[in-house]
Amino acid sequence: MKFMKLGTRPDTFFTSDSVRSACTEVATDLQILVDNRVYHLHKFPLLSKCMLLQALCADSGGGDAVELQGFPGGAEAFEACAKFCYGITVTVSARNLVPLRCAAAHLGMSEAADRGNLAAKLDAFLASCLLRRWKDALGVLHSTRHYAPLCEDLGLTSRCVDAVAALITSPDTALPARSTSVSPWWAHDIAELGVDLFWRIMVAVKATGAVHEKTVGDALKAYARRWLPNVAKDGLSADQPFDEAGIADDADASVKQITTKHRLLLEKIVSLLPAERDAVSCGFLLKLLKAANILSASAASKAELVRRVAWQLEEASVADLLIPSLSCVSETLYDVNAVAAIVDEFALRHAAAAPPPAPLALYGSPDDSPAHSAGHRRSRSAESVSFDGSRRSLSAAPVSPGVLVRVGRLVDGFLVEVAKDPNLPLDKLLAIAEALPDSARPENDGLYKVVDTYLKAHPEMSKSARKRLCRVLNCRKLSEKSCAHAAQNELLPLRVVVQVLFFEHARAAALLGGHAAVATDLPSNIRALLSKSGSSEDDETDRVDEQRLRALASGASPGDDWSVEGLRRAASKIATLRMKLEEDDDDDHAADEFERKAGLARSASLRFRAFCAIPAGKPKRVLSKLWPLGRRGTISH
């Protein structure tokens, strides 16, 4: 650490009865009171260099003691200034330069009072030596926080900030021995500064454009880990980066004050986030979002974090998305609304880069409503992309198919975890599940696990609610393992089990080269299941039907043709079951509208008799006419 010596005379100050005096042959004629300490000094050396003492002595008439209230630096700084006036040796370094400079400014020890005065000498030493060395510049900057208003007026803080930023961006700066590859060599040192000084340095560094944005992001991460709760590795912060006005040193500072300061810190960090996509990791952004929830940060900061997370959502993990819910309004365990906003923003990014969708055809199925696009149910945000998504997401990179699939798996994994919460509303789960397009899920095994988990956690769900939940599934995309599980799942609606069996056996028949004619003879157990005309709403009857159908799924029905050869007739069997279940679907999806679109006014029993009359030689072509195309989870040609 560099230092400077001013003056050549030995120290002649001494203490007697709590009074500090200068030992000379001439009697003292000036009394000065500083911080309850009395100094007996001489007018001649002091008044010639201190314009403030000249004015005070003139006002007092020279008889009374002069009191210096609120003196910057206290008695120690005043005594150093007095010794300079006497020519006594004073050592100046980065540790005491700021209080001495503030004391000199307060006393008026400028060039206007005397040539070569203390203020000018301190400024020259600061500029020529201290601000050119990393440790000394930081030491001076640390000292300014105790005298913030006066240092701002004197320009000390701005000079130190500019000097530190220049040393960071200069290639000639000597690197400290503890420099690591994890964070930039200067990040650890400036992480010890208060949030205002840190913010000013980072703004100055970014303004030069000489530091890579990834390096800026690493410095932000180091600072957040140092001070911000729930971002540090141990989940706690040991200190407060707010030394201004003595708040950090006050052990009795209220929780509200600490929370307010941490909120300010978080919002400052968010405002400094680099524009480059990979400057900070998605995990770090989600930690900031968790902290924003805890600290009740501003809506603008939360919105910026949501946008940034959605920009690189594929990098996140399920654990990162599990944001604790601290809202008094929500009873859910995790903040599902925040994740829903992230997924919606990601969907906007995908939709903004994708070509405009083709006009929707008028299908005969009630599932093919305008709320569906590209084979999936669109969220409200996705539907508004035409006027909002382009404006908000043009800066984001296009979403590749691989990224879309990774995000689909991530969202399904998140939904599996939150589906265990018994307080999670169905609407919120569906909003997140339906926000992504179908192309994000080449297989629906993850989505099936979500449905199964939610049904287990909500056993009291009504029949209509279970059907609504299961509509997010595309049974054609279930693997054999999931199909086997779904066929035995007693929590699923009967309609879903039929769809699973239909596509599973149709797939098996296709693998066997099942282009032969489908036999019209039905096994006795299926005929018994279809013996009633129409569909009954009686709960007991539905339960019996489910039991029979699940017995079919297990393949353990003796006396029936459910062999490998019988798989060729499976499509016909399951299609018949599906037509039997259509009446249930009509009750849930506006039967009048369905009949108007498809022009069908026949009852379920008439459709069944018409199906039984299909010629044996043309089952597939006639079946395609009876069964509406384009529905989710059905065969499309």
C-alpha cells in the first residue's frame, strides 16, 4: 500500500487533563472543541490555512472557544489537519485519505487560503498514485461510503469509480494471485462493495464495451451469491452490503428494512443483466426469480426475469422450476403462476419464429374447435401472438425441434411434481400442459404420468373433470408400457381406456400386416358389453362396463378370440366400443353443435346397428366414413 508523508517536524502534541495541546514556547490563544475533545492551539498557523476558522474567530471576537459540530472524520481527522498546519509529519494512505480530504474541505484548506495547502496535496497524491493501483483504489472507494454526501460533492466517489472501472478494463492491470477461472479476477473484490457503488462500477464497465458480457454475468453471479438470500450456495447471506447511514452495523435493524435493502439489491442486479443470451445461466435467473418472490420485488423486475428464463428455458432443470409459493392468496405449494408465465413466454417465442398456421378446417368433431392449433390446445397467450408475440419475442432465437422436445420433457417433469399438490387447481395444470404445441411431445408418456399423478392426488374428482383432464392426452403417442398401464388404470375414464386399446391393437395389427378384411363376428364378451342400446348414465352400470373392459385389456377372458390372429379384428372391436361412448362425449361437448356439423341425428343404437351392417369386404373404408376424422387421439388418413 502506497503512502505519503507531509511535514518534517516531530510530533509535539500532548494530552493533559483531557486536553490536547501543542507544545511550543508561545502560549496557546485558541480553543477548539471537536467531538467532546478540547484542543489548545495557536491562531497563527491554523488561521493562515483554514478559512473556516478565520470566519468563526471573527464572529466570536476571539474570546470564546470554537466548536466544530459534526466534523467529518472526527477528532482524529481534525488533529491531522492541525498537525499539517504546524508542519508536523502526517502520514497519508488509502485508509485515511478520504476523511482527511473531507476534513480539509470542511475547514476550507484550499489554494484560496494558502498555496500548497492540504486539499491540493491530497488530490495530487490520489490522482498520481492511489487511483493507479488496484488495492489502493478499492481502499479509497471503500472509505467513501462513510462520507457519501460530502464525497459526492467533492467528486471523490466518481473519480474512484471511474478509476476502478478503468483498471478492470485495462489489459495492463496486474492480476491478483487469487484469480480463478470461475469468475473474473476483479469480481471477488468489488463484491465487497455496497450495492450502489457496485452498480456504478458495473455501469461504467459495461459502457466501455471492453469486457465480454459473459464476464459481466459472472461478476453479477458472484455479487448475488455474496449478499442475496437464497442465491448463496448455503442459502443464506451472512452480511448486509448496505453500510450507508450505518444500517448494516445496526444489530437492531428491522426485518422490513433488511428486506427493503435486499429488494433494492435484487432490482439493481436485474437491471444489470447483459443482453447476450448466454451471459448468465438459466439456473441463476430462476434463483433470482425465487428471491424476487421472497422479497416482493417490482413487477417490472419479475417480468424481465420471466422473459430471460423463457429465452433459455431448455437449460433449466425441474428443481429450478420448483419456486416456493409465498403468496397469502395461493394455497399451492409451488408458484405455478410464475412457471405458467414462463411457459407462455416460451410459447410466444416459438410462435413468433414459426410460420403462420394454416386455416383451420371445419371438422365434425367437437374437439376440433378454434382453440386448437397444430393439433394442440393453445393457451390464451399463444392465441394472442399475432399482435403481441411478434413484438415481445423477435429478439429471441428460433426454437429448434430439439429444444422444443427438451422443454416439453422439462414441463412434464415439473407438472408431475406439482400434480402431487392436492390444492393445485385443474385449470392451472391444464394451462401449463396446453401451452406447448404437440411437436414438443413426440411421446405422451410424460403427460400420461402427469394425468395419473393428478388423479391419484385428487380422488374426489368428478367424472366430467376427469374427462377434461384426460383430453390433454394423445393416446396415439403412448408407448407400449404406458398403454399397458393405462389399460389397467381404474382412475382413467372409460373413454380413454377405449382409445388406448384401440390404438394399441391397431398398431399391433399393422405390425402383423393386418390389411386383411376385418371379421364382423364379435367375441361374446364385447357383444355383452354392447348389448345395451345407447349409453347409460347409471354409475353402477358404468362401473360394470369398466370392469369388463379392463378384463378385456388384461387378455384373460376365456373363451374369446383375443389371440394374435384376433388382433386383426381389434380395430373393429374397439371402434364399436368408441361409438358406444360417443353419447357420453356428446353430453360434455354440446351435442346439438356436433349434430349440426356432422349432420348426424341418429341415436347410439342406430349407429351400432348400421355398423353391424357393414359388408365384410369393405370394413375399413366404411369405418372411415362413420368415424369422424381429425379428432385428437384418433386415426387420421
